Amino acid sequence: MNSKERQIIEGLKVVCTCKNIRQRDFLKHIKAGMTIVEELKKATGAGSGTCKGKGCTPRIAELLAAERKKRDS
């Protein structure tokens, strides 16, 4: 699998299961400059489902940390 295919597959992963929001949606906002979990939740609607963010908030924070690490490398 090449890097483009891996990127597409990673983007399809669901981060917020309550609202079915995929990783690519968060990455789009991160690339636009968002760096805070609450900003991302507000922009995507994540955290407003039945679990009130208990499931997706940690995943969003992990995604932000991973993207920050990539950027700083």
C-alpha cells in the first residue's frame, strides 16, 4: 500500500462514533490551523452526541498530538 492509499484509509476512520465524523474532517480543520480540541469539536459537531464527547474527545486529542508531532519533526 502506498502512502496516498494509506492516507485515504486513515481519513475514513471514524473518530466520533455518535455523529459518524471521520478523521479526514478533523485533519481538514487541523491543516486550516485549529490546534485546540474544543475548536475542533465545535467546528465538526463532535462531542454533541449521546456520549457528550466521552468517546471522541480522547481520540481528537491523540489526533492533534500526532499531527503536532509530525509537524515538529
